[in-house]
Amino acid sequence: MAKQRRMATKAAKAASKVLGDGRTSQVSKTAAGSALSQSAPNRTGGKKR
């Protein structure tokens, strides 16, 4: 499970870089956006109830 989570984090970081880069194509940005929307939410911070 831990290895899977690390890979998901790496994929999310790579997708974020693609979205931030102005030189990438629209197809690449669409794929990166899809990957980010499917990734697990960041659970750091916030109040615990």
C-alpha cells in the first residue's frame, strides 16, 4: 500500500508540473487534469472533529 501511495504522489506532482508549464499541449493538460482529479485528496492540516 505504501508503494502505491508513493507512486500516486509522484504522478500527482508530475501532473501538476504539466499543468503549470505553458509549453505543454492541451491534450497533455487534459490528461494531467484527469490524473489529478483521480488522485487521493491531500489530508494534511485542518481541524480534526
